[in-house]
Amino acid sequence: MVAPVSIQNMANMLYGNPYAYIDGMGVPYNAYDSMANSYGYLNPNMYYNSAYDYNSAALAQAQTEQTQNSLSNSKDMQTLADYHAKSLNPSESLGSAILGMGVFGAMMNHPRYIAHPINSVKGLKDVHEIFKNPNVKALWEKNYNVMQEAYFQMHKASSRQFSKIGLFRKRYTPDEYKLLKETMERAIKSNNIDEIAKASETLKHAYVNNGGYFKASNWVKNLFGKKAEVPTVASRITDQAAIAKNTKTLLATPLKPSFKQALKKGGIMGPVLFLGIELLCGLGNIKTAFAKDNEDKAAGKECQNYGQKQLGQTLVKGAGNAIGWAAGEAAGIWAAGALGAKIGTAFGPGVGTLIGGLAGMVGGAIGMWITGKATKALVGEDVANKITAENMLKTEEGQAELLQLTAQTAQKDKELDPQVLAAFNNILTQYA
């Protein structure tokens, strides 16, 4: 008895649900399965064609899975996984470390250069006019620390006279800026370092936070009964007691600070910041390592304490960053103090101030680069990197990603390890 031919059966075979075909005895079978199909009148050429043959598809799938399992356990794929694990923590050159950390440090310490770069450039004009006075060279040789601070504060004031959003600080009014500018001009013309120090501290004290954010914050405080007022330039200029105190501190700053004094000047913000960045960036690795421990426990395997190892590695590297930045920044400040007068007189107040301001940040970058190399040698590669690479071996998608990443790296890396390249080519041959 043959199966009845119906519109539904034909549609099912042509467009979907191949198991819906019912034979003459009411038993469903797969219409695409050439081994099961014994009904010759149903276009046997289609069912025996490998493009439609269910058995051929199943065989191809089995072969793909066999290839995948073979690759998962192959030495070649393991070589790519190891290579990828190492690439997750690439080595950094000294030059890139100085550039990257130096720029980042400048952004953190002097965000106005990033927020208002055009104003910073335009502000140089007035500063140059004031400091081209012939007295400056002699003053710089004897009082480098005071002159650098005076130039820096004058540049901040000059840059603030131009348009800005005013979220944190409003632009100076023409009258406010004129008053501050004339204060510094008189001090430079006086050829008196005490007057210059006082003018510098006057400009610094008048650099008030009077933008929209602080106005709103103080409004909220007043709403809850806490008295708070937004400071003004006028009120700060007349605060002679504070200006006199700060002037005395500036004049007492040694021209050539000791390393201990330089370390104190650097402060704690930089070390804490870079310690925090390392810990924050390492959270993902710590999570991956502890997840591996939990997976091993669930599978009845001996726990290798990957999580504790990764946590220790991250803490050591974070401490290294903090120590390296602190020591390097202090070394940079100390060196700038020792050479400051020569730099200022040789290159001028502008370049001298720039070098002095960046010396600590460049030194910090170098120090952190050195300690980074040391901590990596001490604790080795992150254990989480190895776990991540091993997890990629378990899936077809992960294996494909390893191949893709290796190919991308090979295009950029002219000195690709011959062993890695050979493994890569072997795997491509297997896929082909």
C-alpha cells in the first residue's frame, strides 16, 4: 500500500516539517532521509541528491563536530591559545608609557588644557607680553620656583578671560581680568621677588569656583539651612591675611628640594589613582579566576585557587603602580628643581614652566613603567588570561575567534613566532 498524496504532504515536504509525512500505515518518516524513503514514485532524484539528503547533512555535521573536537585537543590550537593569553597583557614601550601616562596625568592635574584648549593658546599672548620684561631672566636664575608659579597663575588668569560654558568657573569680566593683569604687571616691573610672589598668590586666591554647578550646590545647601556663598574675585583679592600666608609659603619653597620634599609635593592623589585603576581594570580577571574555581569544584576537580592567585597578582601590580608613580613623580620634581633655573633661562619662561609642570608626570610615567616590568616578572602572566584562552578552545566560535585574532596579529606583527605561524597554517589546512 502506498501513501496517499495530498496537498498538505506535498507542502510539508517542499517547504518544511519533513517529519510530517505519513506513510500508508500512519507512521511518520523523514521525507529527506534517503535511507528511510522507499517510495520510488516521489521524485527519487531529489531525495538521493546530496544537497537534500538528510543522511549526508547528518554525516557532514558529525564530521564538523569531529574536526572541532580534534582541534580543541590539538597542539596547534593550544599554541594559538597560549599566544592569545600572552597578548592579553601586551608589553608597553617606554615612549608610549611616557606619552600615555604623561597626557593622562596632565588631564588629571590640569583639565583646563583639555576642556578649553583654544583659550589656553589665546591666553599665551598677554602672558608673553608681561614676562618679556628684561628683569625676568635674572629673577628666574635666582628664584625659579616663584617665577614658574607666577607664569603659571598668569596664564590661568589670561585664559579665563575668554568665553566658556561656565559649569565650574565663570569667565572673568573685563574689569576682573584687568585688575588681575595689572597686579602681575606691576609686580614684574618692580623687580621684587616678594611682590611677584604676592601677585602670584593673589591671582591664585582669586581663581574662584563660581560656576553654575557650585551655585546650584550652594542653593541646595541653603535650602537645608546650611549657609553657603559662592566666592567672588573681589572678596578674594581683599583677603590679605590668606594671601600673605600663602605668599610666605611660596617664598619658603626651596629652589632645589630634597627627594623627601619632592615626594611630599607630589602628594598622594597620583599613587591612589593608579592603584585604583589597576584594581578596577583587574575586576574582570578576578571574576574569571574565581568562576574557574567554582567550575572545578562543581565538576569534582581539585580546586587550584585561581581566584586567590589572580587577586594577589592584581594587588601586587596595583601596589607597584602606586609606588612607581610616587617615586618617579618625586624624581621628576627633584630634577626639575635642580635644573629649573637653567631650563628657564635657556628656553624662556613659557617652556621652562611647561617642562617644570610636566617633569613630575613624565617621571611618574617612567617610574610606573619600571615597576610594571618588575611586578610582571615577579607575579608572571595573569592566571585569568590562561583561563580565558582555554575557555575559547571549548567552542567552535571561540576557536574561530582565536584564528581570527591570530590572523589580525600576524598582519601587524612582522616578527610573529614561527611556531605560532606554523600552528596557524596547520589548522587552516585542516579546515580546508
